[in-house]
Amino acid sequence: MPAPCGDGSNMHSGGTVLPMSAVDSNTSHSRRRISSIQGLRGIAALLVVIAHSVDSAQTFGPQFLQERGHLANFGAVGVDLFFVISGFVMAYSVAGGKDGVREASFFLVNRWIRVAPPYLVVSLVLLLLAGLAQAAVLPRKVLFALLFVPWIPAQHAPPTGSVLNLLLFVPWADTASFSEPPLPVGWTLSFEFTFYLMVAAMVALGQRRRIGWLAVGLVIVVVVGRIVPLNGFLWSWFTNPILLEFAMGIAAYSVWRTGALDRARWLGLSVGAVGAAALVLTAIFGYGQISEAGFVLDGSLSMQRALVWGLPCAAVFVGVISVRQRRSTLLSRATAGLGDASYSVYLVHIPVLAAVVALVQALHPTAPPALVLLLCVPAGVAGGFVMHRVLERPLTRRLQVLVRGLRAPSGPTRRDRRSAVVLAERAPAVTPQRAEELEPTS
């Protein structure tokens, strides 16, 4: 939703340290650099919100922004940026930890705790609304605006594959195509968890210090998948070229940990500038249909997307972590704050946008699309901030306390656990010093 040393479970313990070869001698510089990654997550979330807000605005004018080059769907590039950041952060999170099957298990448990509970809550609420619409308690048009999943208007209960993908993330049961979960953005979380499984496998095999080889392995797997197109959905899923974007994040980490970006900062900044220019060119001259999720899920345009958007996003990321920010600015604090709430923003913005559209249709059916866009973007972001404070942060902290209690050699008493929960709830907001601030959203 977007990393410390350890198996990944230690990322919430507050005992995080950075590899010394990669940090500045001035700790404040290191913390600001970590904060810059969090800010980049905030920008990625904002791009996705803008993309879906444009979709909402186009219900009031189908040609809105169509004459403005290729801006309408450009915000989808935020997903690719998330994947690159996730690759970096997961490599970082296991770099200084322990190896073994037990550590790999705790890594996956902590990933599930961080990602699944808010996702399940939002999905269950959407399913409840769908049921109310099917029972004619809610107007059908609200349902169609709220959920862009094709199976929901047609039947009362979701298909088994969609429920399994909601709970397991990785589409183990799918045989022909990906079964869409109730929340439309859920497909990205399925790729996230597929990557988490690969990271966990490296830890279980005792190869966490060689995490860079996972990037090489991903490249090989994707190439083999292109050369040997075996039948079976799982084969195409685990060899989907979109996984290369995670490999790019791992590669960025491998360079960063050597300190090369400190010794040749001009090179990192140059790479970032080239990446930013490449993204601008796609916004001007086009990017085909790579923004459409369906063409990523079936793999038909995944390679193009990884090259046209993934590589430039990785380059921009390298540029950002090459910056030595001398002091915190209002913009950096704002983007970092948005990064803190980025997972909640990512999950809840679509239903929030649908509510805005329904309200505008009721009050001003002929509203100009530009006005709808200006209403949707801040509403989607605000909804995410509320969910982050009310649901995501307190729920995640409670679950993390419970898992740490289970992991302790001698289990804490009931009183200890209760005290730990109180301390967690009273803890200050997430700061750049804490590794969970780097956890990917997806």
C-alpha cells in the first residue's frame, strides 16, 4: 500500500537502519531522501486519482480532454511508478534481515496485514452496496457509476474466482483470464502479491543478500515466457512482462546501496531528467492503449507498457533518490503527507468519485466536465486521508502489535499487549524515520 532491515516484519518495529554504504554522513539528509520516496508515492497516487477523475468528468462530456493530446488516461502511469517503488522498497526491506522459511513466512504475514485489511473492508462495503442495488434498495444507476466490474450488474453473487482473488490476491484458481475483484484497482494488488511471493522465496532460500538476482531472474522468466508460450493462465501470469517494473525497482536499489548516486549525483539527476522527458513525450505524442488494464492482464501490451512507461518511471525514481534536499519545504511535506495516505487514497477514491458524480447529476445534470474534474480530484484525495486516519492506520497498528506478540520468543501477557496497543495508538504520525512509510501501495 509503499523499508527497513529484516524480514519485512521488522519494518514496523522502529529499529530501522539504512545500509551505511548508501546513506549520507548527515542523517537528516538520509531521512529527507527517504521522505522524497514517500513524496513520489503521493504523486503516483495523485496521478491515478486524476486519471479516474477524468473518466468521471467524461460522463458529462465524452470528448473532455480528448483534444488535449493524450492527457485523458496519462495518469495511469502512477501504477507503473508504484510498481517501481515497490521493487526498491521490498529489496530494501529484506536487505538487513534474516534468512529462512520462518522469516519468509513473517514477511508474507506482514505484507498481508499491511495490504489486505483496508482492501477487504472497502471491497465488502462495495459488495454490500451492490447487493442493495440488486435488491432495488439503491438505484441501478448508482451501482453502474460505483462499480466498473462487468459481472456485478448481471448477478447477485460474485463469481468464485473474484472472491478468491479478493482473499488470496494471486489468481491461483483462474484458468482462462483474470477474474476481476469487486474493487477495480485490485488487479494491481494481485501483481504486488505475486512479487511478494518471489521476494519471500529469496528469503526462504537464504538469498536475501543477493536480492539483486531476483531482478535478473524476473528478466529471464519474462523472456522465457515470451519464447515458450505455454498454455495455462498461471504461466502467462507469472511471466507477465509488467513484473519487469518490480525488477527495475530492485535494480535501482542495487545501484543506490553502493553509494554510486552519492559519488556521481549528476549522473542520477541526468537519468531522472531523461525519464521525465520521455514521460512528457508520451503525454504529447501518445502511448497507444497501454493505459488499459485489460491489455496488461492478458499480457498483450505489458511489454510495451513496461518499456514505454516503466523504464522512464524507473529513471525518474533514480533521479529523485539522487537529490540531496537541504531542507524540508512545504511541497515536500505536502507530497510526503499524501504519500502516507496514498494506499487509502488508492483504495477509496473510485467510490468517492462515484458519489461525487451521483451528487452532481442530481444537482446539476449539465455541469461542465471541467467543474466535475475540479470537484473529483480533491474529493478523492480527501476521502483517502479520512480512511487513512480512521481505518487504515489504527487497524494496521493493532494487527502489527498482535503479530509481534506472536513472534516474540516468550509471548507477552494480555496486559502487555493491551499496553502496546495503547502506545501504538498514541504514537506520532508516520515520519520519514520509520520504515513503514516506504511500504508500497500498489
